[in-house]
Amino acid sequence: MKINMRPNILLTGTPGVGKTTLGKELAQRTGLTYVNIGDLAQEGQLYDGYDEEYQCPILDEDKVVDELEDQMGEGGVIVDYHGCDLFPERWFHIVFVLRTDSSQLYTRLEGRNYTGKKLQDNVQCEIFQTIYEEAMEAYKHEIVHQLPSNTPEDMEQNLDQIVQWTEQWIKDNN
Ligand code: DAT
């Protein structure tokens, strides 16, 4: 039996923009596998030291890439991470950068108990479109797409668009 080729999708953007919510729902609708890099690193202890300023472990990027290499080669993976230049460019068929208005993001991150410098730095990261620029440097421009993620309606529209894109990709590549 021949198994259909399926695309790998990167969901990226500042913490709080909605990657996890979108990614899990997308996995349900498409049958693709959702992978949260933060969770993967925690489960496998894929760390290299501790960041005292942000009070969090530092990701061991090489270990993360090694851990995922085989699965990415098979295809059909949705990757969720607030960074994008640590992954090999060849992994992804499309990259979505979720974007949220700063006031909205501030409220969401406060709700997640972010305070002080961590809260400010993350909101600034969104204002300066840091992750979008990182994505534009790391991937071909034509596969990088920004998606507004302010309201539940945005979320629905994004889901519909990505589901459609995925179905079309599978048709075109099999
Ligand atoms: P991320 O994985 O990017 O850190 P999340 O999926 O955990 O973000 O979402 C953070 C919070 O924002 C969560 O309470 C759900 C909410 N949220 C996400 N996307 C949204 C949207 N488009 N409209 C309204 N709320 C949203």
C-alpha cells in the first residue's frame, strides 16, 4: 500500500499569539501530527543550560533537530514554536507567522501570569515583528505567510485556509 505524502507545516510567532490552539485544532481537522517544541524539549530534557534572566531552561537546538529528523522526513507534521531559524529550511513546505495586536497580546500574556521584563519583552517582540523577520530570513519568502490572530473569527478563518491548503497540497503531490 502506498501512503500519501503529506506536508510539514510550521506555526510560529510570539508566545501568546495562538499557535497551540490553532495547531491542535488543525491536527484534528487534517489528521496531521501536532508537535509542540516546548513540550518535546521538556519530555526529552533537550536542554543546554539555564537562562537566569528569563528563569527558563535553554533549548539544545541540535538535540531538538536530531530528535525530529526522521519524523519530519516522513512528512505530515505541524510544528509549533516561538522561533523558526533553528530548523533546517528543507523541513517545511509552508510557514505561518501568527500576528496579534499588542494590546490584545499584553492581556493574553498577563492572563498567563507573565509579568515585568518577560511580559514587556514578549510584547515588544510582537511590535518589532521579530519572528516574522526571522522567518523571512530563514525561509523562501513565497512560503512565509502572516495570519492575523486577534479574534475567534480569525482563528476559524485561519483554520479553514490551512485545511484547504493542506488538502490541495496532498492532491498535487500524490
Ligand atoms: P501560543 O501557543 O502562541 O503561545 P496559545 O494558543 O496558547 O498561544 O493562545 C494563548 C491564549 O490566547 C489562549 O488563552 C487562547 C487565546 N487565543 C489564541 N488565539 C486566539 C484568537 N485568534 N482569538 C482569541 N483568543 C485567542
